[in-house]
Amino acid sequence: MSTGTPLLVVGDALLDRDLVGTAERLAPDAPVPVLDGCRELLRPGGAALAAFLAARAGRAVTLVAPLGTDAASRQVRALLEPLVTIVALPLDGALAEKTRVMAGGRPVVRLDRGEGRAAGGTGRARRALAEAPVVLVADYARGTAEVLREVLAALAPHTALVWDPHPRGRPPVPGARLVTPTGEEARRFAGGGTDDGEALGAVARTAAELVRRWRAVCVAVTLGRRGALLSQGDGPMLVPAAAQHSGDACGAGDCFAATAAGLLGDGALPAEAVQGAVAAATRYVAEGGARAVTAGPSSADVRAGAPAADALQLARRVRAAGGTVVAAGGCFDLLHAGHVSLLQQARGIGDCLIVCLNSDASVRRRKGAGRPLTTLSDRIRVLQALQCVDAVAVFDEDTPEPLLSRLRPHLWVKGGDYAVEQLPEAARLAAWGGQAVLLPYLDGRSSTLLAERAADSLAAAQRPWAPAGAPRPGRR
């Protein structure tokens, strides 16, 4: 079952390949490393990666891209077809392939081959574009954006159109809702830059210039670990990443663009879409980036719209990449500063944060018949909007122990108003080497206290006025 507005991705598909091994010695005939235990790992690349990531996140996705009958095209189809609907354009030549030779988790060299380009549009592709509520153009300068440019230009004024540009491609069509260049790409599109090109002031000026030059609604310049800068021509907004990771960032830009496009299609404002895209790209890198894509989701993991399944998949992938899984739990009925402080601290001590959330029935058993004040769906939505939260998993029991046994986090965090010995789940954590930890907690904040204050304020506002000259309720 898919969730959200269907997304149509237009662009150039590639086949990405990693040759992964260890390099601990040099060849006897030349000073070059020898790659031992070499494994070949395949994944979709270019526009195909953007489509794959959006589909894996649970969205219905159609990809319009040139694909032929060559071996690389057949492999890309096989990688996509379980998740993505493909509308193939004619391909002139063999599909482009990009191969990274990886040693110790780092690329040593990249090998490119295949000069295939889009040979034209089709009636089916034009019909798919005309019916699409949201379109992402993932331009990799191999002709797809060109052969469909007139159709894309006609769509821009009344469609949520996101354009991820390429330095060797043409500019986006006028009227694009959002354009997503990297910092380096933005400088090149704007005609160069100065030595302070990485300074935020320079990035903001460049983004504003591109908004005017491209006649775009917004430009979001992606800045890697620093997040993204959004500009509508003035008043730029910086959207920082909640955490920084040193993992494989290959494909993070595709993740950013695909997420932003989907959210715009769902009705989000550009600022909201960019915030969600920064969070998604940050998670992508934390989970292993391209390496995690290569591994692919298992059939048990992919259940679109099931938060618990998403959380379990995330925990498995972060553990497999050698990262630290952090979990925190609670009702989070009325989100307040104490909650936010705790969750931000928790995210900072690991590579992902999963919130274990009491169901409505669980909250009622703990807090009484009048609780929760906020329904489960709204509590999930609010938590997922926080950049520091990577996933939410719901449990219906009185304690999160059964859920923790499935997630198997390295760290289980609670606020300092608890003691470790008061946590019944602490002993369960020891079974897999996990640890319960306490974090500083802002005193005097609680959902119960907020509810009581709101009730007192409402009661005071509804009291009849006192006689003239008497003090008003609540005043001295």
C-alpha cells in the first residue's frame, strides 16, 4: 500500500556498481593497491535512484527514462520493477554505467562507460506527464530533460515541478517550484564565485541570483553536512542538518530532491519540504548511503505506511553499517520543551533515534480515562516532524519491552527525573548488550502540567465578570 501523492520522476537512468574489498598490500609490478575479497554490488543510479528511494519510502512512483535492450538497461529494470512503474523512452546507445572501486569503505577510482542518450519522447511519456500531480526532473545531462522540455515548460505554471539540475545540462524551465543544486553547482550556474564561495552569505547571494535568472519560485542549495539554504530571492532560510555523519553520501542529493518533490506534492510549503528533505538525506547517510541502497529492502521490511516496520528496518541497517541505534520512549501527549531537549540530546549520542510511542490504549491505562489529549496519528506526525527523530514505532503494551526486544537498540534513554533502577526494561537491554542511560531533563515541564494550566485558564476565562470596580479574575 502506497502513501502520499504519486510522484513522477523524469530523467536519465544509470547503472551504479561498487566493487568492494580490502586493500592491505601493493601489487608487485606497480605501486597500486591490490583489492582482495572483491564483491560486485549493483544499484539503480541517476534518476532511477531518485525513483527507487521515493518508492522505498512508500510512495507510488513512475519513472520516465531512456532504457534499451543492453545489459545495463536490463539490470536497471530488474532493480526497479518490483517497486517502480517504468515508462521507457528510446535510448540511443548503451546505458551509462558508473563503477566505483571501494577499499576500506572509500572510493579508490571510478570507471565510467556507456554513452547512451535519450533519442526522443513518446506519447505515453507525455500522457504520464500531463496526468502527474508532482514531477521531479532528475537531470543527468543525457538528453531526457531536453526531449521533453516543451512538455515540462507547459506543466511548470500549474504543477509541483522540482528540478535537480546538472552542470552539463540546460537550466530548469521557468516557473519550477523548487530547484535543488549543490553549492558547487550553484556557483557554476551563477558564473563562478569568489574564494568565500562556501560562506553562507555567498551561498545566499548565489541562490537569490539563480531564483531571478531561472525565474524559479524557490532555489534550495544543498550544503552537505550543513543542510540546505532555501531562497525565494530574498530572506534566505538555512535548514541545518540535525546531525552530521561521515558515511557514504553518494545519492544523498537524489534522496533530498525526491523527498522534497513528494512533500510539495502532498501540499507542504517549500520550507516544510526542504526541512523534510534535509532530515531524509541525513538519515540516508546515517544508514549507510549507497551501500544500504545496494543491500536493498527485504520483503519483510517493506510495508509502506507501517511505522514499526520502518523503525525495525532502520535499526537493522544502522547496526549493519556499524552505527549506534538509540531509542527513547514515552506518551508525548503534548510535546513540550522538555521532550524536545531530551530527544535532541538522544539523537546526538548515536546514529539514529527511534521513538517508542505508547498507543492511545496504553496511554489511557497509564494516565486515566481523559488521556491522551492528542490522538496517536497526531502524536506520530508531530514527532516525525522533528529533525532529531528518525523513526517512530508504536507499542500497545504497558511497557516498551517487547518492542525493544525487536529493535535491539544499543542505548535506551530516559530523562534524569528517572533512575536506572526504576526502569523495568533495563534488564531486558542487557540480553543483547544494550544500555539504559539517563540524560539531563528540563525540570517543571510535563504534559500533565500543561493540561492543568490550560484547564485553569479556560475556567478563569469562563467565569462571570465581577461587579464593577472589583479586580478581574487572576489579577492583583
